[in-house]
Amino acid sequence: MLRALQVLAIAATIASAFWVYRQSYDTRHLSAEVTAAERRVERLKSEIAVLEAERAYLARPERIEPLARMQGLRPPTPDQIQPLSATAGAAKP
Amino acid sequence: MSPTSPAPASWRRAVVLAPIVFAFLAVAVQVLRLSATVRDEPRLAAAEPVPAAAPRPDIVDRHGRLLAADVMAPSLFADPSLVVDPDETADKLAAVFPDLERGELRRALADRTRRFVWIKRSLSPRLAQRIHDLGLPGLAFRDEPRRTYPGVRLAGHMIGYVGIDNQGLAGLERMLDHDQRQGPLGNRGDLEPVRLSVDLGVQFGLEAELADAMARTGAKGASGVILDAVTGEIVAMASLPSVDPARPAEHLEPLRFNRVTGGVYELGSIMKMATVAMALEHRIASLDTVLDVRVPLEAGRWKIVDPHPSPRPLTVREVFIHSSNVGAGMLALQAGAERQRAFLTRLGLTDPLRLESGPVAPPTLPKYWGRAETITIAYGHGMAVSPLQFAAAAATLINGGFAVTPTLIARDRPQPRMRVVSSATSEAMRDLMRRNVTSPKGTGRRAEVAGFEIGGKTGTAEIAGRGGYDEKAVISSFLAAFPMSAPRHVVLLTLFEPKGSAETGGQIAAGATAAPATGRLISRVGPLLMAR
């Protein structure tokens, strides 16, 4: 009976040793993954910031205005603006 | 073991078993403990006494369009203890960066006691690659936030600039550093963008029209501000020649200094708005009271006469529209220096003003406020104020009489309103200003643009120089508001030292220079403002 208990205990020890090793290995692996993901988030955030700045630079009025004028667009004239009431009246048959 | 003595045997067994059970328990507990606790990997955390750039919040306009943002840029540093050949390293670096001083660089690199030396901050990716390709030992990069301004020069004065460590040194950038919302070295994602009251499209329209007005009139400088007449939000504000936030040195050039908030000027006849409003408010006169403006006003050793004297007495209404200095002086004299000063204080014209981008140049008031000062201040001389501060006071006069505090930050909630001028006076001022543009004799008639109901007042002030005023060097201003039946926006456009041109008929007065420029400005940005 004692022999059986000993064998069982030894087996449990070995199993738990493996288990601990697995856990610690997995943990380290996961933590490396987390760090990598955090770095990626930082890098992507920084890329987003660059792209947003780029977009704002391309959309700056100084650049858009001549392009718009080339398309034949121009600032609206006062007679193009109507109060909502006027358009509602006009829509009626 | 003898079967005759089972007792000692079980006792012995217990002695052996107990430590074994205890040992196994200890192992089990340790297993559980190890799996339950998370241990951090050891990280290199060397303390570096190195200035590092701090992240800053984005600056966006009222519609969320970007005006200033942080992007990460590599900065080059050296670890002198790892540099193999300081001479070669210094030579090669100096070849890439011509602005670096080679001798100094070599000395820094040869100092083996140091572990950290900045070589060059905020490099472009291309330059960083070139350094990397040199393959020099002891050099490394470190990413730092760097400020970029996608609008380039747009709203440059307002934005200000930052220093090498990304710290705000002027304008809004400086204000952000003192703002409580920004934590110390917080994560970039934690910083809420700062939303301005400025509309980027209107700001561009203003800057373009100011540049156009400068070209048409040959003026040395121009400034403009567009203010929400009710909330005091600054929708656009500019001073030309402009500055680039990315080039701090430009901000120190005398010609480029910020005229809207950084300088005070005798603004001339636009001050008559305050004078007439004071007369109405104190019931010194009504709009129909007749004043004999043919008689020159005596002020000490000076005689005040109108540049284009009227052959007949004028009503107060006509005094405003013909812009009679004598008439304004007479009204002010009837009120007296005391009441004049008190009224200007109510409009906020005598106290220093603060804006989010920094303090506004404080008004210059006469040391002694006597008869001469009372008369000259009535038509805008003898007292100097920044254009922004005057625009805010003018907003009070036409918005129904409520105090206006200018701001650069978007105000989403309505602010409590404080009445400083009666609504009847404000209504009369709106009527006067509208008439000044519609009347064929009005000085502001060239500002008229169909559909916007513009009202306004001209001001042409001679610049005080050595030995008195110079007739040829003037500051021409036009203060406008629209739509006049219920004004939403106040515009103050100022041209500094315009020269007469063929287009203005050789004139430099505001009616021929600033007024038409304001008309063009409103026809351009008006639709944007109305649709807001």
C-alpha cells in the first residue's frame, strides 16, 4: 500500500513539475506576445498620427482652393443661399 | 519488523512519513504559488538624465480638422563609451549634417565618461537611413514625438511654436503646457485634442483676403479678426506677414509680429462707435440732436477741425455717417472725462485682456485724462488698444448690449450673459452702422455686398511718429458686422500703412482701402459662416 502511495506521489511530483514548467513557459510566451502587441499598437498609433497629419496636409485649404477653382468651382454667392422657409414654400405645388 | 511490537513500527512509520508528506505539501504549495503569481521580466531601466520630448495634445479646429499634431521622429544620439574612433565618427557625421560643429562634436564623442550625447533631434526617415548606412558604432536612434503643422503657415501666430524638447514656447502651444488637462509624460492616446473656436476654412479665407488687400493697397501689414458677436468665439484671426510655427525664428522678426493681439494702436474713427453709444446711453443726445460742427474745437494749443468740414450743422446720425471728429468731440465733452472713461471700461476697453494664446497687449491710456484727451479719444486718438480688444467691445455694442470675452476655445455651452449697454442703444448702433454702408454718403458704402446686410464703421488713423502725426502713414480699419438685423459676426480688418493705388483712386483712407477689402472678405467667408 505504501509502495503504491510512493509511486503515485512520485508520478504526481513529475507531473506537477512538467505542469509548472509548461505554465511558466506559456506565461513567458504570452508576456512576450503582449509586449509585441503593445509595440505594434504603439507603432500603429504613430503611423495613424503620421497618416492623419498627412491627410490634413493634403486637405489644407491652400492646396484645395486652386484645385477646386480648376474644376470650375467658386465660393457660393449670396443669392445661392435661401432660408429653409423659402425652399419649403417653393416645394409646394 | 517484528510482529510482536507493532506499536514502535507505526511510530517509526509516522516519523518517516510526516516529513515526506510535509515535503510534498511544500512542493504543491510552491507549484500553486508559482502558477498564481506573475513575475515581470527584468527590464533595463537605466536612469538617464536626458531631456526627452514630451507628447502634446493635437490642436484641431472647431470641426475637428487638424492644425497641430505629434508624429514620432527618430533622434540620433551617441554613447561615447562605445564610439571606436571619435575622429572618424565626427567627420562622417559632419558630412551628413553640415550645420554641426565638428570640433565640438569630436570633443563630446571622445569623452568616454559620458554615456549619452544627443547628436541631432527629429530626423527625417531618409536622413536616419543615411546615418544607419554609415554603420558607425556607438550611434543609435530613439523615437521622440515631434510637432508638425499640417496647415503650414495657417493660423501661425495663434498656434505659436514649440522648442526642441517639444515644450510649448509661444501662443497656444505655450498655453497647452500650463493646462491642467495634460498629465506629465502621459501616453499620447490619453491626451484629448484641444478644440479651437477657429474655423480652418474661414481662417484661410481671411488670410487670403488680407494678402490680397495688402497687394492691392501696398500696405506693410494687415490684420483681421472674425468674432462670434454673441459668444465671443474667435472664428478666424490673422496678422500678415504671417509666421510658420515650424520656424520659431520667424516669430521674432519685427515685421511679422502679431498685430491683432500683440500691438496696440490708435484706431481712429471706429472709436466713434463707443462715443455715439455713450451719448445715447447717457441720454446726452438722441440720433436727431443737431450739433454745430462748423466751429473748431479748442483743445489746449490744438484746434480740432474736420478733414472735410460740413457747411451746415449735423445730426448725431450724420456725425457718425460723415465721421465728424468735431461732432464726436462735442459729444464726449458733454459727457465729460469721467463718464467717458467709465463707459470705455464697461465695454472692456481699459482693462488688460487675456486670451488662451497668452496675454493681449494692454491698452495704453493717457496719464492725464483732460479736455484734450476727452476730445481726441472720442475719435480714436490718444488711446491705443489692440484690434482684438476693440472688436470685442464693438461686438458688445451691436449684440444687444451684452459683454463679450474673446476666446480661442470652442464654447459648446451657452455662457451666462451680462448686460453692459441697453438694448435700445445697441439697436440704434446697428441702425447707424447699417446706414453707414447703405447711405450713398456713408464712409462704408464700398463694403456693401448684396445679401449679407453688412454694417460698419471706417477708421483712418495717422500713425504717431517722431514729431507728431504723419498724414501719409495711416492705419486704415473697417469694423463690420452682419447680418445687421441680428448680428452673428463682427469683423475687424486693419491695413497698416496702405499706399494709394490706381484701384483706390490714390486714396489711403479706410473707406477706399479697408472697407472694400472687408466687403470682399465677407462675400468670401460669409457663406461658410452662415452655414455653420
